Amino acid sequence: MSRQTVAVLGSLLAEPATWQYGYNLSRETGLKSGTLYPILMRLSASSLLETRWEQADPGRPPRHMYRLTQNGLRQARQFLTEARERGFAPRLRPEGSRA
């Protein structure tokens, strides 16, 4: 698993029950859209993420939202534990303490 994927999973784990949109994930991970969205698509195709479209206010485009599935939550925790053991886990805030 790449460092970039680990960073995305870490960001999603900060508030696993909260729907997040790509721009926010990009800001938190420092990943550009050309890297971030393929990762999100792979995680979704692997059933680790669920997705939905947020209904937007008039004049504003809808946002694609993401959050971990129950299986994704278990897998993300496992991947991050393994990444830490290899020494390349991202710095994360504790779950539920998004700044």
C-alpha cells in the first residue's frame, strides 16, 4: 500500500462516520486531485469506501462524498498499524478530533 493511500485512510479514520468530500481530503493529505481521486476510486471499488452525491445549494455543483464502510474501517486500522510498523504512517489526529 502506498504512502498516499495510507494518508487517505488516515484522514478518513480521523472521523470514520463523517461523510467527507475530495477537496477536504486533498487539503488534509496534501495530495493533488490526480493522485487522490484514483485512490478514492480504488478504495471504493474494493468496497472499503461508500460514496454518495451531496445535494448542493442552487448555483453550486454537487460534491462527491466519501466515508469508510465497516469493512473499510477494519481494513484501514489494520493497514495503518502495518504502515506504522514499517515506519511510514502519516501523522494523524486521534479519531474524532478533526481540527
